[in-house]
Amino acid sequence: MAQRALIVGGGIGGMSTAISLRKQGIEVDLIDLDPQWRVYGAGITITGATLRAFKALGILDAVMAQAYTGEGIQICDVNGHPLHRVPTPVAAGSDTPGCGGIMRPILHKILSALTLELGTQVRLGLTVDAIDSDAHGVSVKLSNGEAARYDLLVGADGVFSRVRTLLFPDAPRPQYTGQCIWRIVAPRPASIERRHFFLGGPAKVGLTPVSSTEMYMFYLETTPKRAPLPESELPRELHRLLDGYGGILSEIREGLGAHSQVVLRPLEGFLLPRPWQKGRAILIGDAAHPTTPQLASGAGLAVEDGLVLAEEVARASDVETAFDCFMKRRYERCRLVVENSLEIGRLEQLRAPPEAQTRIVKESLEVLAQPV
């Protein structure tokens, strides 16, 4: 059994893996390139499968105390008139809600507190500059010049993974999908009891509650890849994009101003071909299967990766066998999320009928509700 692991990347996947490995008695070093271990972005949507993974990780109660959880996705037209509701199924016998939403900084705080509490050695401002994996372990050179050796290495360093480049220099690179996502946090009125999609306009717009008092709005813009905009210009541009939407979206639009904190990101994704491992080093999360947010499953897949990897490392006689078993359990599930998310994004860009878009969402959520 492995005794010592290095995790590169202190995001959701890296921390989930650290927590899971520590519960198996494995010593864990976690390094992250950001000296302040910060988190960016607004809120994130949580599926029922993600909430189930949070329960297995031991953080569900803390999440539910500070986030939103509920059921269903309300589909509306551009003026907010209800069309139909998409169910958010859970596995048979599960006692977790079907969906939810949480602010990224809150989730980071919950995960980082447990990561440290369980004894993970966290070092910041570091990444890896070299990896040499053999039959007995992994030797690494860190960006500060230090050398170290571990029984296994986990690359959880995101969509532009340094570990992926070192292990697989010829791997495909993330590709821009043709959409940018705009996000903003807004006060949550009592009328927003669940997630909402507004379809039929020039772009897909959504609302996700993230607490009892807040929600976040996203706007999926179809556009050639944008050059970075100054933060001061983002509210005015989002105000322009929301022209023609009624109901609560019109209210959010009119509330935009210099005080508004708008986040704009290009959507990029791809699925790394198998294998995701090389010797005793393996990739997880966005380093292996970065997905667009159409199925709200990127964070959930990363948590599941950490849980499954720790299970297989604990039960296997050697690291290579554990990695092989991990791939058998994870590849098809991650492939489904990446490919279906990209397909939903393609339909959004074509302005396909709402039924065509939501059908894939419904079918995908039914698959994800099944046990991992």
C-alpha cells in the first residue's frame, strides 16, 4: 500500500483527494502555485450526484448549512414565463437533495479547513518542474529547486495542467468552444425557489440560488473568443447583452452598475484520451477531463475522482493496479459529462428548441444519479 502521496493543485479535486487519502492513512503533501491559495469566480451549481459525493467526503452538513439545496430546474421563456420543469433525480435510497448551489469561496473554506484538520501538509507558491516515475515511486523537482520522492503523484492542477504537460507533452490542448460565460451574484427573491433556465432568446441564461439570500446569474454568450475586457466595462457590456429579457432578468439588468462584480470567462474543454496515468503519476479533475458548465458537473467529477482514487489505492496491492481500476470506474462517466456538455453548448449556439437542449440535460442527470 502506498504510504506517501504528492498532490499538485489545491482546488476542489486536489483537496478532495487529499481528504480521501488521509482517511486511508496515507501521508499527503499538497502544493499549489498560488501563494495565497485563493479561489476565483462566483457561485457554482451542484448536482444531486455532487451532493452525494460531498456526503461521502464528510462535508455535506457544512455545505447544506451555508448553501442552497433543492429539487428541479424550472424552464422559462425570455420573459420568465414557466414552460416546464426538468427533474433532478437522485439514486434510489439516497437521502441527498437533487441539486444545489454554493459560492466558490465558501466551498473552498469548507474543503481547506478539513484538508488541514486531517493533517495534509500544504505548501503554497509551488508547482513541479520535473517528474520521473519508475516502478518503485515518483521523483519530483519542485519549482523552488527542491527534490522529493513519493509513492504516487496526483495532478489536480486544472485545465492548463503543468503535470499534464510534463507527463504527456503531446496531449491535446483545451479548445475554445465558441461560448463565453458571464456570471454575477444578485439578491435572491422569494420567487426563486430552484434553478431556472431562460431559453428561446439569443443566449441561454440561468439563475442558481447559492444561499437563502443570494443567487448567481449566468449568461452563455455565443461569440468569437473575446479579448480581455477591463473590469470597469463588464457591467455595461452585460447590460447590453441582457437587452430584450424580461421579468427578473430585466430587474437584474437594471441593477447593474459600477458596483457590480461581473466575472467573464471563455468556455474551454476537452477529454484527455486514455491513459491518464504514467507509471505512478495520474491526472484527475480538470487536468484530465475539463468540461464546460452545461451539466454543472465539473466540481462533482473532481470530488468523485478523489474518492474513487483513494478507494482503489487502499484496496489494490500496488499503485499501478489502483490506477487501472480507477480508470475503469471513471473514464466513461467523465466522457459522458464532457461530450454531452459540449453537445448542449453546440445546441445552445444553434439556438435549438428548448426541448432539444433540456432533453440531453434530463438524460445526463439520470445517468449521473446512478452509483459511481
